[in-house]
Amino acid sequence: MTEQPDDPIIETFADALWLERGLSRNTLAAYRSDLRAAADWLRREKGRGLLEAGRQDLLDYLGLQFQKKRKPSSSARLLSCLRQFYRHALREGWTKADPSARIDSPKLGRPLPKSLTEPEVEALLAAPDTDDPEGFRDRVMLEVLYATGLRVSELVTLRPDQVSLTQGLVRITGKGGKERLVPLGDEALDWLERFNRGPRRNILGERPCSELFPTRRGSGMTRQAFWHLVKKHARRAGITKHLSPHTLRHAFATHLVNHGADLRVVQMLLGHSDLSTTQIYTHVARERLKNLHEKHHPRG
């Protein structure tokens, strides 16, 4: 590759980043690529290099990225790279002004959590083979997860003494040691009662286990093992969309909001300390309504 006029200062800047911050090779390569692309455009379109660029030049370049439909996250990374370059240039005396100083970062919309439709949840719940004790256990775990919105880590460490079958409640100690009570619902409660009467004993034999959902080894399940089971049952249910370990937790919250649940109630059930964390589910519900409108309204 032919060396461009700004390449030496870009390399000096990358070396300084490596020495000062120990950035990875991939991150440094991304910084070099962003700066070289900006430098090439500035030379070609404005007739000046990185150190001669003004604020409007950078705004024009960032605007071009927007027109090319560059992702906001990529534009934010580009602007961060330019800012770090110009701050370094100021410290080193390469330039007397920072043209990136008064440029606002692009607003990054919070990604909507991936969820499942209600029919997809029903298919997933029905996927385990309940004639097998471990399959029955998997069904109960999925039922409890969807009924309560527990975090996967809370589910796999759940103990029998945290569940009140008479009251139909689960007592959870979540993040920051905060305790919350979550209703189970009739369906999950019925599955749990039947699990305790037979399949749990079949899995354990005579061995003790402090966790409610044991494995054949007589110990609790890891988050990774449960996540593997979720993916296996999703394939069996014919669900092809990308799932995350929190998919059923998101489905729990989304379906509650879709059916009119108060956001503060959902916040308490999920164990969110801040309502703003829960508010993402109102956006999910709005997105669903928008899609339904576009699909079914004659002028959608």
C-alpha cells in the first residue's frame, strides 16, 4: 500500500495509544482504518490533511457517513477516534486547535431486547419430553422462568426453601442483595408440585441436593448447561430466531406490558432498581403495535 501524507502521524498516534492504554491489535487496526479513511477524504475533497482540518470539515465527513447509513455505533466510534487523535495532536503540539471539540456524539438508541411471541413461548414450553424425568425438569424450569421472569442465574440456584407452594410465591435475593417476592401462577405451580412428587426424586435417587433443579450428578445446573438446554428445546420447537439467555425473561416482561401490566409492577417483578431499565419494554410494546398496524391496517 502506498504511504499517504498523514500515515506517519497516524502511526505515531497508534503507537502512543498502544503504549499508554495497551489497546488490542484489532482496536488499533480499526483506529488506523478510520483515520486513514478520514485523511484520504479530507485530501481528496477538501485539499487538506488531518492537522489542517476544521470543525466543518469533520461535520461534512460525519454527515457523509450518515448518508451512507453507517450505524450510529460506528459513527460514535469514528468520532471517538477523531477526538482522541486531536487531543493527542494538541498535547504533542502538532496543532493549535481541536476541530472535534464541539461536535456532539450521535445518540445511540438502546437496542430492543429479543423476545418470543406468545405462540413461540407455548411451543418452547411444550418441547421437552415430560415422560423423561430430566425432560420434566426442563419443562418445569421453562415454566417457572416464563411465569416469574427470573434471571437464569436466579433460576439455576433456586432452592426448595425459596418456593412456597401454599402461597404460590418465589422468594428471590437478586442483585445487590435485594429481596423480592414473585408470584408463580397456577400453571407453573402445578408443574412444580408434580415435579416434587416424582421426577425430582427420580433424578436424585437418595442423594441430597440443595438446588431445586438437580442434574443426574446430584448437583445444581450451571447457567451454561441450562442455556444449552434452552437452545436444544428451541430447535425442537422449530424456533429459528436468535435467542439469548434472557429471552424468556424478556418474553415475561414484554407479554405483561402487552396485556396492560403497570410498568412499576413489572419493575418490581424483574427486580430492577431503576424504572428506566424497565421502560425498554414499553418501547417493545410500541414496536409490536406499530408492526401490527402496518400488517393489518389498510393504509399501514
